[in-house]
Amino acid sequence: MKNLLVMKFGGTSVGSAARMRVSAGLAAAEQKNRPVAIVVSAMSKVTDLLLDTMRHAEAGDRDGMESNLARLRERHEEACRELLPAADQGAVLAQLHDVIDEFERIVNGMAMLGERPPRSVDEAVAVGERLSVVLVSEFLRVSGTPSVGVNARDVVVTDAVFGNASPLMEPTRVKAQEKLLPYLEQGLLPVITGFNGASADGRPTTLGRGGSDFSASILAAALDAAELWIWTDVDGIMSADPRLVPDAQVLEEITYAEAAELAYNGAKVLHPRTLAPLVEKKIPVWSKNSFAPEKPGTRIVPSMAVPQGARAVASMRNVALVSLEPASAEMNGVQLMARSLDAIARADVEVLVVSSSSYRQNFCLLVREDELERSLHALESALALELAHHYVRPIQVDRNVGLLAAVGEGMQGKPGLAGRIFTAISRVQVNVIAIAQGSSELTIAVVVRRDGLEKAVKAVHAECGLGMRPPVPVFPFGQSEGRAPRGKR
Ligand code: ADP
Ligand code: ASP
Ligand code: MG
């Protein structure tokens, strides 16, 4: 739809009645000039609470379940009371209770079974977004912006990989156009659940943690939107996570590829798959701060005229390094690598880094810690015979590791940058365990000791000159003395 603006509000942007009021106001203001559809996350921490409740259910811990359910109710009831006029509260509370009762029925089932079937988890965990939709759409309505709540289960069609589903874009486009365009044409503002979808045969799915960004980009692509604005709690995409690096600065502009690499390597500000649906239609994205909407934010664009070299540093703590090595001439390193990667791919594990040594023929794979068990199981069963006959050494696992990645288009054109990055890391006495550059020309990925990760991120950020410039000192008589250097070189 020509001129359509899709907006996504993250958990903190709908984290309380006050935040919902601000976010709804931002959407309503834009809707005065052009059609707007919004995608909302669950209120902050609610998804964690839902997942925790399911774990209590599986363990048969009724008290834990009940106390979480009470917190879930209280949080949304309180938001409802603060957000809406007394006359509207009764009907909206009833809608909220219906959704929470549905959640309670599913967790009761889990408690009876003593397990959490993935399909039921996906159905239950989407409840957080459904509750947000009720509150935000009702608030918009009572404050004069006609709106309609939509469960993305009726719009976003995915494969059946529960917990980490991928969209099927063609059927999604058909459904989105059928369901959402008529609302938009009538001047209604659709408020759509982030995070969830359903398989073609109607089974509920979710798109992975942090998946509401992805929901918004799927819908922006499916509706041929003019722009996507992702509202969060920081001023845009920054040169590093500001929680780790206090002098991180906001990037004015960044390419799809750079943003995707940052997200893939752990920058939580975007879900790693957000940019993919937008590439074909080159839909521009803004990352903006709903706590400071006047700030420009970061514009994410298909490409930039002049690549800028290193732009940002991302990092990931919860990773593990799996090392494999042949132990006899019966198997060489390449064969072992091929067999292992095949097994890992079949287990649907994402490999973050591969690093090998041609002399010892050994190699290591970096995987997310929550996928480690699955990875080991896949490797051990694929290599069972070779391990039993000692053609392959026992698989080694190192959990005391973290991943750091410097990202930027044009980095490959900067000779010596990789060397400077390693020197900066060793200067702060952190061990480099593995290195990967090349698979993507815009990332240099380094595996370091986990306890040194934060120090290493700060050191690389400074070495690449990415920090904010300190304020220029003002001297008497209006003279100022040059610019302060951008970090050490
Ligand atoms: P939302 O709930 O809005 O989706 P998230 O918590 O998922 O927000 O993502 C925003 C957070 O991402 C920020 O608070 C920040 O700590 C973190 N973050 C990590 N890396 C970066 C980065 N490079 N730029 C900005 N924020 C980052
Ligand atoms: N609520 C979901 C999560 O916490 C999705 C999202 O917020 O993007 O993972
Ligand atoms: Mg997020």
C-alpha cells in the first residue's frame, strides 16, 4: 500500500500504561498524515514470565504457576486501570481475563502431562503480545483513533519450526493483503501481535526471541510499506551496546548488511532476521527511541555510497566452542569437518564461527550455549563409530568463551585492521581463542575468554575510534583547541 508506515513497539515501549500512552500517541500522530499499522511486543519481561510459568508447570510446581499467573494478571489489570477511563475498564478487563484464562488452560495441561510440547509453548507464549494488543488498541480507540486488534496468527504464515519459525512470504502476502488492507482502507489502525504466526495448517508458531522486529519487517514487506520504524529504548543503532560501552554513539546511517551482521553477532537491538524480508523491495527502516522520539534515530538503508570501515562492535556471551580433531590417518580434517557440519546442519543448529588449523587438522565451531546439547548429540551420533574406534579424538567443549565482532562495510579495504584489533585485545590481557574473517567481508569475528569479553569489546571499540568524542574544551577568548582524537589509533 502506497505510503503505508509500519511501526513496531518493543517491550519497554509498551512496558506500562504510561509507555503505552506515549507509543499510541506516536502512532496516532503519524496516522493523521498516512496509513499506519503497528506491531506490538509483550510488555517488558512478560515473555520471560510466561516461559517461566510453563517451566513451573512442567515441573508440577503449582505454587510457582499460581504466583506467576497472579503477577501476569496484576500487571495487565494495573495497566488497564491506569490507561483507560473507568467506563471502558470492565469490558477490557474481561478481554484480558479471557486471554489469560486461555494461557492458564494450556499451562494446566502442561502440568498434567509433565511436559511442554513445543506447539503448545508457542501458542501460550504468544499470549504476552495478545494482551498488549488488547490494551494498545483499546487505548487508541478511546482516545479517538479508530483501531482494530489483530492476532498475527491469522496473517503471518510460517513453516512449522516451533520456537524459531520462518515466514512463508507468498501466503503471508496474500493473507496480509486480504485481512489488513480492508482495515487500512477504512481508515482503521491495525494493532498486530508481534512474535507469532501460524503454519499453513493453522498450528501456532513463534519467530524466536526478540521476534517482533521480524514480524514487523515481514508485514512491511507483505504490505509493500513505504517505511518501517522500529521503536525501542535506545537512540538507535549504536557503535556498541551502551550497557557495555558507555561512550558508544548512535550511528546516523547503517546498511542492511551491517545491521544484519551486528544483530547476528549479538546486538540485541534488532532480531537477526529483520532485514531479510526488506531487501528485495529496499524498504527503509528507522530504529528510534520511544523515550526520546524527537531524536533522529538510525536510518537503515540498502547501501551507502562510501563504505565507512569499522562501524560497530557486537558481542555474545552465551556461546560455547566445540573442537574436533582427527586421531588417525583413517580420517582427515576435511572429511571430519564435512561430516560434522552436515550433522550440525541437520540438527538445525546455527554455527556462529568456524575456525580451523590446517597443520593439526583440527577445527572448532562456535554455537549458542542453548544449542550446545543439540549440537553435541548430533555430532556424537554422526561420528559414533569414528569416536569408538579412536579415529577422532573425544569432542572438546569450552564454555568459558564469548564472541566479539567488529562490523562495517569496507573493512576489508583497511590493511592492518585485523592486526590492530588483536593487538588491542591482547593489550588488555584477554586471550584470543579463535578468529574468523572472510566468510563475510564486513565482519571480523574473534572468540575470547568469556571473563575478558567486556574488556575486549571496550578495547576494540576504542581502537577502531568508534567512541563519542569528548566535548571540545572551551578556552578563554572564544578559542578552542583542535578536536580531541577519536580514541587511540
Ligand atoms: P525492544 O524490547 O525494544 O525490542 P531490546 O531490548 O530487544 O528492545 O533491544 C534494545 C537493547 O539492545 C538496548 O537497550 C541495548 O542495550 C541493546 N543493544 C545491544 N547492542 C546494541 C547496539 N549496537 N545499539 C543499540 N542497542 C544495542
Ligand atoms: N516478546 C518476545 C520476546 O520477548 C518478542 C519480542 O519482544 O520481540 O522475545
Ligand atoms: Mg527486541
